[in-house]
Amino acid sequence: MLTQRTPWQITRSVWYALYMRELLARVINNRFAWFWMVFEPLAFIAIMVAVRVVVFGREKVLINADFIPWLIVGLLSFFLFREQMIRLMGAVTANKALYAYRQVKPVDTVFVRSGLEGLLKTFVFSLFIVFGLLLAIPMWPQDWWVVLYAWLSLWALGFGIGLTLSVLATMVEEVGIIFRMLTLPLLLISGVIIPLTYLPHHLVEYLLYNPIVHGIETIRLGFYPDYHTVQGITMQYLWYWALSTTALGLILHLRFEAKLKTK
Amino acid sequence: MIEIKNLYKRYHNHHANSWVLENVNLTIPPNVSVGLVGPNGAGKSTLLRLIGGMDTPDKGEVIRHSSLSWPVGLSGGLQTSLTGRENAKFVARLYVPEKDVPNIVKKVEDFAEIGAAFNDPVKTYSSGMKSRLSFGLSLAFDFDVYISDEATAVGDKAFKEKASKAFKEKVGQASLIIVSHSTGILKELCQAGIWLDQGKAIWYDDINEAIEAYYQSAGFSDKKKLNYRRIARKYKKMANAQKQKISALQNQITELQEANPNP
């Protein structure tokens, strides 16, 4: 006879076991994982800086913010969202073999992945800030709390959308393919590379329907409080999205748990 | 004790929505080992998955009053980039409080008998070593009921004997529910039997009666005839393979002859 545990104890030990398993498999036993985690954004930044020099020349495009740190902050914030969405989408299928252990539920794998991915991205972001400062790039957050709040909000948004998609993409494979394709256009319309102030007003009005924009512009404001962004940036809108998609995702997981296990 | 009440199960990938299991009512008493017999496709594995909670019934329910293992010898849950020890730790964390984890890992190591390879990644294992590890994992926990699907068929001969000896030692504290085509194993390890026939499940207190009922319905009066048929099928297959090889060689010869008309 095994020792009796409460449901909460079981859930906690499942999370811990899954977390250690993912961490070991993804980071410790994979020598190149760290390299790519840092190198991918680095390469992206290098390319974008090159593009900027070609397109804009030496002309100053931002008011009260330097282009390179502005780009680093935007890209890393966007990557946080993107990785949450993409990685969570694959979590249920990737851990399919584990549902033979009855206490592991599909939703657990999504929670654990979100936690691990978020922590890794946070670590990489801190690394960029530290190295940026060492290279005398002005990357010191002026308002720590705003930065932290916006970072966690983008995490929550990625989690909510990833949670919902983890069910949909497992049930209908095409959903996954479409959303993977959507990441590049999303990058372009989130104001990561092209400053929003550079775009005509009637276009910006539509871009503000995208919740990622609000998170990214807020985190930049945390770094550079005097930075000129567009009117209408509000975190409330982002949280509407984050909370409603999280609720929807949880409902879907509850409703389709049995289907997800055998899919 | 395991109660199965008004259980219905079907899969929707057939043209006709016929029930794989239809209105199954069974009570498996504690400390009685049960063998599931029936022809291929009768639903033996399905019933086992439903009992183990890896699949959900369309109607009815399975009530488990005892702790149940996952299918013994299941190797799908092994993460191949992790070592045997790390995999053992993962499963132990799912089932026991953290303080008992080292204990379980020790038991797995002792039972698997794979020596230093226990600390190597599972992807370097041979299939025999993998099955030793999976067996060790299942037997390290004190479940009330172990479920197994043809599992005793994997591993080399000496190890198979060790596994069935380990099961026999657990008689009194634990019982088995197994699916196997080998009557030897069924008779050796089980007392009772369930014969699955056209969606119905019939309980026999004596495993020999269940096997006899199955053979009679299949048109074999005894095991020998079944064996002869199996042997005949095997030779037919071998003969067909040889025929194909011969015709392939003949084709090759004609091709070569056409290519070099004057040798």
C-alpha cells in the first residue's frame, strides 16, 4: 500500500517532478541549449541593427531612447510571449507518454512548461541587462516596478493564449501550424522593430487592438520614462486578454481532458 | 477491489459505431490475479486501459478501491536524454513523498541490474536494458494491483524468470491483471479469468475455464491445435518472403541480361 497523500500534495509533487524532468532534458543535458538561448536574440538584434542602418541611415528615429536598448527590450519581451505561446502549444503532445501515470494531467504539463520557459527567459533578459550595462549601453531600468509588472503581464498573456492553444492545437493540428506561421507577422505588428510613432495614426489605431503592443510599450516606458510612445497604451486591455484566455484555456482543459490524454 | 459498472466503450474511427465493450459489469476481488483472454480486437487492451485509468469510458465507471500501477514494463514514459537514475527519480516523485524518493531509486537500481549504465542516458541503452529499467520501476512501488499488457514477453529469458518470480513473491500483498496470449504465463500467475467475446466480458473463478471457453469459441478444442495453426501461418509467411526474394532476383537477372546482351 502506498502512503496516502492529499490531492494538493500530489499535484505539487507532479509539478516538481515534471519541472525537474523538463529542466534536465532541456537545459542541463543539452549543451547547446544555453548557447541558442542567448545567441538567437543576439543574432536577431545584430540583423535588425544592420537593417536600421540601411533603412534609416544615422538618422535618429526615437525620442528619448536609444535604438539598440530599445530594440533589445522589445525583442526579448516579444520572445517571452512568443516562446510561451509556441512551447505551451506543444506541451500536451510532447508529454503524451506520461499520462499512463494517472496523476499527471495534460494541464500540469502546460503549467510546468510555462513556469520553466518564463524563468529561463527572465534569466536571459537579466543576462542581457547586465552585459548591456557592462558594454555601457544604457539599459538600466528607471522604474523597476513597471518593468517587472509589464514583464509578468506579458508572461501572463503568453500563458493564457498558450493554455488555450494547447487544447486547440492538440485537437486540431492545423491550429498549431497557423499560429506558428503567425509569429512573424505578430512580430511586425507589435511595434518591436518599427517604432509605432513612425506609423500613420489611422494604422496605429488598429495596431492597438493587439495586446502585445501594450505590454512591450509599457516595459519600454519602465526603462525610459520620458520615451515618446503612442497615445492609448493601457495595461488593463492586456489583462482583459490574459485573464479571459486563461479562463477559456482552463475551461477547455477541464472539458477535453479525456480527449487530450488519448489524442 | 475494483468495481466495473455498466461500462461502455467505442472508438469513433470505425464506419459502424459498434461497441468494443458493451455493458461490462465486473467486480475484481482483492488479492485475486486475473488474466484477460480473447481473440485479437476483442477489447482486452481497451479494458485494461480503462481499468488503469489511461482511457475514459463512454458510459459507466470504474471504481478503484486499491492502488493501481501503470502498465508494467511500459517504456514510453522514459525520457531518453535523461539517465536511468533521473528517470527513476521522476517516477518516484510522482508516487511517493520526497523523503522516500532515494529509497525507491535504490530499489529500481537493484532490480534492473544494469550496473553503471544506470547513470547513462537512456538513449544509449539496448532494448533489453530499457525493459529491465521499466520493470524495475514498476516493481519498486508497493501497489495493490499491477496491470500488465503482454509485458512479461519482453526482456531476455533469465530476466523474465526474475520478473515473474518477483510477481510471485508479491502474491498475498499484491495481485495482477494481465493480458497475454501465452497460456503458460496466465496459468502460472493468475487464479481467475475474464473472457472477452463480442463486447461482453464473462468472469470465471478459474483461469483454466476461461482459457477453455475461449478456445472452444475460437474452434480449437485445445491449445495444441492453436499452436499448429500459428506454426502453419509462420511457415506460410516465410515461404511468401522467399518467393518475393526469388522473383526480385529473377527481375534483376533479366535486367542485367537486357543491359548486356553479349556477355
